[in-house]
Amino acid sequence: MVSAIIVAGGSSRRMGFDKIFAPLNGKPVIFWSLAAFQACPDVDELVVVTREDRAKEVEQLVKEEGLTKFSRIVEGGAERHLSVWNGLKSVDPARSRFVAIHDAARPLITPKMIADCLGLARIHGAACCASPIPDTVKRASHELLVTDSVDRQGLWAMQTPQIFSTALILQAYASLMAHNELVTDEVSAVQKLGKRVSLLPNDDYNFKITFARDLPLAEQVLDIRAGKIGA
């Protein structure tokens, strides 16, 4: 069995409003991630981690859209890694062999990306969608003055989903909690165990909705995929 944890517990401070429920082509942003995992035949259950005040909205959305793989809602934590931990604790390790963790703020994920990433995880035990960093990268001071250059060769931007064997990701997060450590993604948690993570080079759109300006860009991508406008 493959469990998918959709992380939707953030505060959206940079957006100024709750981006997870912002409208995107007539549906809340979170819908598009849920729909992609629903449509992926390799995924068996959907777990949504969100704030307590958004739980009823998620339940209503699931009901209206007929998301049959939906399993349960889990309350999020104060930080992202705590939300992920809450989601992981709700997964039954006796039934679930792999866990996919995905940010609800990445609505452009597709069933194919999910399936391809899962395929790598089945081989290596851990896999992540990622894209090479194409820009020139600089390091700057607190005064926003450039201090030096960073060689971008071998640099990759991590995306989600990040997919792991259930036993591995539970071990990684249990270790984090025991040592009161913080990570910004699951790859970092697994790295702390000295384990390797395989990257799935992703050449499709999978950016994160961070600012209000990202919403019309995401709408355009969805319209292109739907054939409403030319690529």
C-alpha cells in the first residue's frame, strides 16, 4: 500500500492570505494536489494535514469532488516538520510500504510525476522530484551586498513529492523528534541517517505557490495542459 500525505498546515505569511484555499481555475489550490494523487493508480490512500480551522472545508471539498482515496484529516503542527510528523504517526506501518509527502502549495503535480518518483523510491528506498538550478547563484551579506559566488554545478532545487519506504521515513522522523532537530524537507531528515536519496529530474512545471503572483502563472499552466491555450 502507498500512502500520500498532503501537507496543508502552513500560515501563508508571505502571501497575506491562505494560499492553500485560494481559487485556482475555479477550485481551491489544495484540490489540484489531491486530484493528482487520486488519479495516480499507484496511490492507495490520501491523508491531509491541515489546521483545525480548515478541517471542515477539506472534508466538504473531498465530499464534493468524490475523492475516494481520502482517508483522514490530521491536525498540523506549529512548524512544517511537526505537521509531517503528525501525518506520519497516522500511517499504519504494517499496511503501508511507501509514503509520499507532498506540499499542497504545489498544485501542478501530475499523476505521472508521482508514479515516476514512486518507481525510483521502490528501487532506492527514497526519491524526490527535483530540478537543476539554472540561475547564477550568489551569497550575500545581511546588508544585501554580494559576498561571493556559488558554483551551481550539481545544485538541485528540491520539490515534492518526496517518497520513502515507510520504515525509513518513520525512523528518520523519530530520530529528529528525539533530538529536537528541525528540517525543511524530508530528504534532509533521511540524510541525517546517512541514507542516499535518488533524484527524479523534473522538466515539467511543479513550482510552489509562494506569492500572489504565482497564481495566474499556475492557472496558465493548467490551461495549457487542458488545451485551452497553446503551449
